Amino acid sequence: MAPRARARQNLQRRAGIVTAAVVLLALIFLLTGHWILFVIFGAAAVATVAAFLQLRKVR
């Protein structure tokens, strides 16, 4: 695998892990009744999912 492709794969993997962590954190806050924290982390989750989807489309 070329160095550029490996670096891109590592970047996508890290972005996916961060996205999953923020979404999971938002869901935990939703289920435990912390509404204000859910709104904050929910907005962050939406932004990270959008960024992750854009990252996957770029070639």
C-alpha cells in the first residue's frame, strides 16, 4: 500500500472512531436524561457525522 493511501486509511479510521465516540456519548446523555448535554453533544455528533461522510467521499 502506498504511503499516501495508508495515511488516508489511518485518517479515516481515526475520524470514524471519534465520530462513533461522540454519537455514543450523545446517546448516553439522551438515555440518562441529561437533556442539555444531549443537545450540546447531539449537535457535535451531527457535525462529526457530516464531516466523516464528506471525508469518505473525497478521493
